[in-house]
Amino acid sequence: MERNHLIKPTLDQDYPTISHGNGIYLYDTDGKQYIDGSSGAVTASIGHGVLDIVEAMTEQARKVSFAYRSHFTSEAAEALAKKLSELAPGDLNWSFFVNSGSEATETAMKIAIQHWQEKGFERKNRIISRWTSYHGITMGALSMSGHVPRRKRFVPLLEDFPSISAPYCYRCPHNNETSGCKLKCADELETAIQRVGSENIAAFIAEPIIGASAGAVTPPDGYYQRIKEICETYDILFIADEVMTGIGRTGKMFAMEHWGVTPDIIALGKGMSAGYTPIAATMITDRVMEPILKGSKSIMAGHTYSANPLSAAISLEVLSYIERNDLVRAAEEKGQYLFKKLQGLAEKFDIIGDVRGKGLLLGLEFVSDRVSKTPFDLQIGLTPRLVNKAFAKGLIIYPAAGAIEGIAGDAVIISPPLIITNEEIDRLVMILEASLDELQQELHAEGLIEDMQAI
Ligand code: PLP
């Protein structure tokens, strides 16, 4: 056998080879068709093989693909930054381009710290974040991430930024399921600030809807309004990590619009180019930029490929495609249709404990007992088993296991491209149902669950 040189996610696993994509479908080199039910890693929001993007890509590449940002600006990068400022709420009028979501959140952290330094507050350099969160894999971004399995190997090198509970209503950290929500999880931010001292804190960072670490966990109404209030009271910047939620995915251009809250800094990635090129951005308000403009006049961050003309032209065309085809509204409408279908599955399968999310960022959480919400032991591998069964049947869904302190919690994300039709949603749900059926029967045979309605 020929030896392998590519380091893949799991080294002893065989992966099919991708051949091509079209719309919501991907095809491997054996001709097998897959519904991209998760848009890859919640990325391919306009679907695969869109020729308008290929044309924009080619047109820019014919002119110039790369020019270093210290030497030139480009029409494409200028136009993209302008477009984003038009789309974003409030005075988020500035964009710093990077290549990945991790770089976007890490840059957000650095800009927040620099903002305070330039105002003369040298000590305001800590970040507060939440447990059950994911902000990226580089050391700064991982320091902010409350994702136990991804942190574990590097804990001695990481900052202990995750300090407060996530707004995880299904498993309310304050046991308020019965007594009613008083937004105590938001008030935890105030307590954390008081403990550390606002004079030491630059910013608070949160994913509007929690993605990779929990599976579309959506906060209660009023949560972000309260968070913003606390940030303002204590002079702390609010960074919204919209890497997964941004650019239409949740049925609004920016997920924070669901709650009418304008953050001071936004990190974007994934949907910005819908997978057609690696590009991400840190967006900043006029207020945050002001001391930097008056002071050093330079943000201490950046990468060789930051703001490269080719990626910028591709992202610009993706944004234009989303607008031309009204895909933000589509995300909301199709999301409602898919949500109802998933609720239908929850009526059939007792192992579905929760259906959640907004727009086309939806999640299912699994439990061994619905009343007590008892999670399965992580060793059972429910999430990978379901993901693998669906994959074998031609449906890609995204695993989000480990939300309960990294030792339990099974969940998946269903987040197809925003172009999906109702008929395609029906097909997606049919394959998911068949996969759940098979899984539930297996769990029953293994004595891991009792009475089931499904068989
Ligand atoms: N932030 C959020 C909310 C994410 O979901 C992710 C990736 O899943 C990241 C940051 C990191 O993005 P990337 O994988 O592009 O570095």
C-alpha cells in the first residue's frame, strides 16, 4: 500500500476523497452523493459549485491574486470593508481581515487590549469568557474557549479566561427551569468583574448562539441586553464571536440583531466566504478605533494573507450573492420549516431531549431519560455513532459533544446551506430519521435505553 503523507483529523480512519459539489450536495470519487446537512463546519452557506463565485474568483485572479497589505491596498478589500460596514449594525464601521475564525477572535482580543492601552489603561488586559464555548484553536483563542477537551493538553500554557456559566437553558446553571428565569447566568458576569476588578479587564467575549461546544444553545430573551448593560456599567468591551452565526446563518445578517444589541467588536469567519476561500474579519466600532486612530495609528496584528485581493473579491461576491438571492430571509423561513421537522423527530425518538437554535443553525441534544435529562456516558460515543450512521447513508451532520464539563453531553448541529429547498429538507430529515432509528435500536439492544416509541 502506498504510504500516507497527509495528517488527517483521525489518523487511523479512512476518508472518502471529495470529487465535486453542487448546491447542497457533495460527491466523492466513488460517485456517492452526500447532503451537506452541516455546510461542512457551518460554512458553505450558499451551497457548492456556485459559478458566480468562480467567475469573480477568476476575474480577480487574472488581475492580481496577492499584493502585500504593507505595500498596497486593493479595490476588492476596500469594497469588502465598506460592504461589511453597511451590513453591520451601529457604528461597526471598520474591518481588519484575517484568514480564519481563530485569528478573528484572537485579533479581537488584541484590539480590545490595545484600545485600553491607547487610552492609558495599561492594566485593562484580561478577557472574560464563558464555559461551554469555542472561540478557536490558536493559543489566544483557546485561552478564551471554555471547551474542556480542546483545552486539556495545553492548560498550563493557557490563560484562565473562561469564568462564567453559559446561558444553557436546557441545563440551567441556576436550576431555574421551574422557578422562572431571572437571568442569573448574565449576572454572573457582574460577579466575575467584581472579583477580578474592572480595572484589569478589557473585554467579555461570547458566541451569540453556542455552536461547536454545545450544539446551537440559544440564550433566553433579555440575556444579551443584560450583558451589554453590565459591560457598559463597568467599562468593558463586548466582543460577539459571530464566526459561526454571522452573515445570515441564524436568519439575521448578524445573530446579535435578534436581541437588538450592538457589540463593540465582532469576529466573523466561515459564512463570510461560504467556504470559497479562507477569509475572516474582526469588525470594530468607531468608538473602539478612536484612541488607536489618535494614538499609535496601527493595530498590532496581521498576517501575510490579511486583506489579500483574491480572498476579498471572493467574499464580496458571496455577500452580494446572499443579498441577490435573499438568503438571510431564506435562512429564517427554511429554519422554521426544519425546526418543525426536527420537533417531529423528537416526538418519535425519546433520546432527543432538546431541539434548539435559530434560523438554519439548529441543534439536537440527546438524553437517556427525558424527564431527568440524564446524559449518556460519553464512552458510549452516541454523537460519533449517529454522525457516522448518517454519513454512511449520505447525510453530513456536525458533532457537538461534551457540553457538560467535557465529560458528558451528546449533541449534533444541523445547518444546511441557506439555499436548501423544503423538498431537500424533507430528504435530509428522512435520512436523519433512518439513522436515529438504527441508533435507537442499537442502544436498546445494548440495554442502554428502555421503552422506545420508535420500534
Ligand atoms: N469561533 C467560533 C464561534 C467557531 O465556531 C469557530 C470554529 O468552529 C471558531 C471561532 C474558529 O474558527 P476557525 O476554525 O476558522 O479558526
